[in-house]
Amino acid sequence: MRYTLLLILFFSASAYAQTSKQYDTITDPAIAVQKLHFAISKDVTNSELYYLIGQRKFYLQEYDSCIFYSNKSIELLTKFKNNKILIQALHIKGSAQYYLDDKIKAETNWRQALQLAMQENEFEKITKLATNIGAIYLDRAYLKDRNSQLFNIADSFFAISYNKLKAKDSLGSAHGLLTQRLMATSLQFQKKYDSANYYYKKVIELSKTKNPAAYLGALTFYAESLSETGRHDEAIAYIKEAANFAMDSNVATKDKTHVMHLYGRVLNNSGNFQSAYKFNDSAYQLLASDYQKINAQAYAESESKFKNQILQYQIEVEQQKKNQLYYLVAGLIILAAFVFLWLQNRNHKRIAREKSRQKQISIDAFIEGEEKEKARIGRELHDGIAQEIVGVKLAMHQQHADPKLIDELTRISLDIRNISHELMPLTLKEYGLKLAIEDICQKILAPSGIQYEIHSSLPDERMANKIEITLYRIFQELAHNIIKHSHATEVLVQLRKMNNHILLVVEDNGKGMTEEKKNGIGIRNLTSRVQLLDGNLQYDSSDNEGTTAIVRVPV
């Protein structure tokens, strides 16, 4: 949608603690992250260091990691109050969620940050957060048949930003112009054209000599608004001004094309269909001309490269004429070496492909064999031992045996049935990974009094069986480990598909893991299982701060 707000993060780290200053000069975010990790190893309670890692992770577009470190910072800031850093952490966390298309959570964090910013009277944060939230509601209003209630909410947030900017005499700043343009757009959607036009004219006046992009945008929006109210002569005058400005200024071809397209629309609304057609045709011609220039440049570069190759070839021919015998022998040697290397390389590739195929066959066979054996044992337990215990219970009932012994047999029978169900994951086979994980949580975590929450954005189509069964078994083991070792009361499970990977994140609020546990047999077994699928398993854990397991598997 053309009215959607382009989010621009604002970080003035120098205004906060001295800690961040030493990292401001590091232009590479990845290097900054390394140095910050080293700093955290010496000061694990420094909330600003976690926030700064989250900030750099955002710059690297690693949004999940950004949210993770922002949460660490926010958690520490609830113990050691520092509202200025907390505002920053909430802001960046919300921005990462926005780019992950989780706008509801983004709004929640931005609202909390805005409330704190207003308490601290943080001018720049108040204006940017209020405008961001207002833009979200403007999008919703536009998508929901222009819902009046959503427009009112959007306008209320724009008003917060506008009043602050006006009080600081900052309406002519880039953010001030953006806020006013969004206010005008909202009013235009609501058909409050007089008010919309008032703000469009203000943006035009304030941006004419200071901000060419804002000026051109306001001219086109204003012309469109005038055209919608039948003020065609004025609309044509403003869109003509926009067209002249675009042609005289160094603006992108796509912007010029957009202005000409709107010019055609304004003319069409005025009834001048012939001229409208000409402008639309000119817009398409301009776009086609731009593509032709790109193609011509590419062709010229290719032609130049080809001519250079021809010239180089001619030079080589002349050199060959000077000493034909030498070059003939050298050429034969080179040709023989090339053929040898080519054959050797082809053979290596064939061997590598065969090894890869055999490895895949072995992995598939191992997983399939393991699951078949577990299923067989599960059936034996369910259909054999469990049924025999039922028979023993009936006999003991008939013989009036000790009720405690019968209750104990009942407990054993239930344990056997639960084990058999874990060995035969019918829910996974029938309904897929998400419901199978929910089933584990209900049967393993819930009876232990652990509250759990599952967030999944997996596509509807099923994944390969080996991937689903591997992730299922890994989560099953993680759930058992949480019950046995963590003393956790809450567990958060996330399932996402990101690019060509499936991401499984399991986070608990338990006592954390010792180094001995991290290097234990159980963790090594889980790591080996993930590596069978060329995936990786990472743990992030500190004493009394819970454990986060992150599993990535390629698909």
C-alpha cells in the first residue's frame, strides 16, 4: 500500500550511558557484536550491553536475535531501573517485531515505550513512537473499509506527535513533514478534504526549499485530493508544478513516472481524457526509456568486454606466430593438464555426489529404522505388557488383593501407556509437527504444573518426515530435561520457517545449565541428531536466568 509508513529507527546512544560510546565508532555491526559479547562475559548484569547487541542484530537484519537480546535487556531493566535505555530496548524490539510482520506485538511494545517516553519527556522518542503507532492504525483503517474508529485512534496518535513537534518548532523537520503528511492522508481517506488540504499546503510551504522528496510527495497528494473534490483547475496546476519540479530535479525515474501517472489521473477526473491518455502513455514511455537505457548500458559494457577479448586474442595469435613450436608444445601440455584436471574434478564431483547420496540414504535408513524399532517396542508395551498388567489387576480384584498394590499396578500401567504413546507419535503422523508438540506439552509439561505457550508460523504443507520426526524427538527430549533439571514454571515454544530453515526455539525460566550439563551426553546426543540433517543446536543459559535452546534445520 502506497501510504504505508516507512519505519526509520532513531537511536541517540550518545545521550545515554558512557558504555555505548566506545562502540559508536565501530561501523561493522558484526565486529561490534563480537566485542559486546566479550564485554558481557565480564559484566553479565549490564542491561545496556544486551540492548546494544540487540541494536546491532537489528542492523544485521537478524530480527529473532534482536528480540532475544532486547528481552534480556528489558528483564534486567525491570530490576535496575533505567527508563532511557528501557525506552530504547522496547523501541528496537517493537521494530524487529514489525519487520517480522507481528504488528500487534510491535504496537504493544511501542505503546509501553511511548508511555515511558512521556514520563521522561523524551521529545524525539515521543514523536517517532506516536507517529509509528498512528501509521499502524492508518493502515488498518485503510484495509478495513476505512473504519472510522480506527481513523480516530490513528489521528489521536498523530496529534500527540504533531503537538510536540509544534511546541519545539520542528514541523519543518523531516519527521515533522512526515507526520503532517500522514495526518493529511488520514483526513483525505475520511473525506475531510478541507482539513487534509490545509496540512498538505503546510507541508508544501515548509518543504519547498528544504526537503525535495517531501515537497514532491505533498504536491502529488494535494493535487489528488483537489481532484477528488472536483477542484480540477487547481489540481491540474499543482500536479503540473509537481511534474515540472520532477523534470527539473535529480529525482529517480520511478518518481517521475509516478508523477506523470497521477497527472493522467487528474486529467482523467477533469474529463480531459485525451490528454490523460497522453500523460499515461508518456509515463509508460519514460519507464520504457529507462529500461532501454539500462539495457543499452549493459549492451555497451558487453560489447566493450567482447572487443577487449578479441584484441587480447589477436595479441595472443601474434605471439603464437613468433614461436609456433614452443606454443604448440606448451598448448598441448596445458590441454593435457586441463583435460586431466577436468576428468579428475569430474570424478571428485561424482564421488562427492555419491557419498552425499549414500550419506542421505544412511541417514534416512537410520531414522526410519530407529522409528520402526521405537514403534515396535511401543506396540509391545501397549499390546503386550500393558494388557498383561490389566489381566493381573482383574485377577487381584477377584482375589481381593491389597488396594495399594492394585493402585500401584494402575500407575505402572499408565506409565507404560504413556511411554508407548511417546514411542509411537500418532499425532505427528496424522496432524503434523505443531499439534504433535502441543500434544507433548499437554502430556509432559502440563501434568508437572508448568505453564507453556506455543507460537507457530509454519506453513500448512507438511515437511519431510525425517525433519518432522527429528524436531519432534528433540523437543520431546528437551521437555523431559526441563522437567528433570530446570525447576522451571514457564516454557515458551516458537516454530518458524525463515528462508530455507526451520527454527525451533524452546525457552524456560528455570535455574539454567551448568557447564557440566552443557557438555553432557544428553546434549551431545541431541547435537548429533540435529547434525544428521546438517542443522545446528545452540544453547544460551546463565545461572538462575533460564535456558534457551535454538534448533535450526535446513529444508
